[in-house]
Amino acid sequence: MKSPLVVLGATGRIGRGVGEAAADAGWPVIAVAPDPPELKRLQERHADAHLTVLAASIASDEDGVRLAAALRKLGRPLGGVVACITGTVERGRLLDHPAAFLQRKFGEDVLPHLAAARNLLPLLAEANRGGGYVLIGGPGSEHPWAGYGHRSIGAAALNMLARVLHDEARSLPVRVQLLAIDSPVCTE
């Protein structure tokens, strides 16, 4: 039996697609998101799939510790992690918002990736199955995205975070990669 794939942000547009594709391909999936009703709907839509849902947030290091403990408690070695973490989508020029707006968006879009990686990379390494850790990034990291400057800054930071995590995890039996989606995803 294949080791499960953990999908962080499994109820969002990208995360739901990743989880559904993995389940359709026969992978056991552990869908993680902070919204229990959405996780229940996901589970109902895929009643025949090998899908485990886990209601959890990863907004902080403490959340990351709790998530790793919950995953460890499942008693199954992990095959990989796909981190589809994004905050709410907001539009507006950076010049029209106070600095606290960018700080909040950075906290929603980038720092949860670090909290998750800090706790899940060692868990993947324990499984010693050569698992992969994939961060899903969005558009705008190379060129500014008008009206969504905060997303461009977040995407650029995520790009660099992925590179740093890749280098720092070289001693682990885990490969860290970034999959950057170049165009906004506007539909399911």
C-alpha cells in the first residue's frame, strides 16, 4: 500500500484539486484544512477514496507542532506533503493600505509554510521513504501583479523560502520543491 500524501489547504481551489487528483490516482490522502464543514463535504464527495480528513490550522509554530502530533498519531509513515497554503484573496494597491496590511498578508501567505515545513519535514524524514515536500506558489513572483502587489511580494518570498528549505533539508531523505503556478486560478 502506498504511503499517504498530506495535502495542506485541502479545501482551497488548488488544494482540493491536488487532493482529488491524488485520490483519483489511487493515493491515500490526508486532507488538512482548518474548516471542518468543508472537510466533511470533501469526504462525502470522495466516499470511495482512501481519504482521511484532519481539521487543523498551521498559522503558527504551535499549530505546526499540533499538526505533526496529529499526523504521528495516525501511525502511518507519510509519503509526501503538498502545501497549498494561501490566505484570503484581497485586491488593492499597496499604496492604499497601511503597512500592517502587508504584514498581515505575509503572515497568512508565507509564514504558515515555514511553520508547516519546520514540523513536517522531520516527520517525512522519519518515514525514510524519500518523500517529497512540495510548496505550491502563485503568480507574480517574477513580475508585479497590478492590484495584487501583496501577492507578488508573498510569491517572491515563498520562492526564496522554498530555495532555503531545499538547501537546509539536503541532509534529510526529503526533497523540497516549489511548484509555481504562473497564472491566477479563477475556477474550480
